[in-house]
Amino acid sequence: MSGGSFPGNTRVLRGTYRLAWRPYTQMEGPGGEFRCLTVFVTPNPAQAQPLHDG
């Protein structure tokens, strides 16, 4: 069961994606560094899957 109001991810990713964590914010104290990871995926129009209501 997933939270939120978005439908579950039903996409299959193929290929290679370069991932790089980036600094997001710094809080005081140990373990205060927060980083983010954003993955940009360009769909292949020839294999597009229709969106469906959740």
C-alpha cells in the first residue's frame, strides 16, 4: 500500500541513468547535511503507456 493520492509507479525503466546526489541544505549538529537525488527520465513516445486513473 502506498501513501498519498498518486497512483503507484507502473513504469519499467531500461538503460543507464547517471545519478548524482546534490547538497540541499545544512542544519547544525552531526548528521545535519541533507542531500537530494533527482532523476530525469525522458519517455520513449514509441512505447508510451496511457495514464490511468488510480
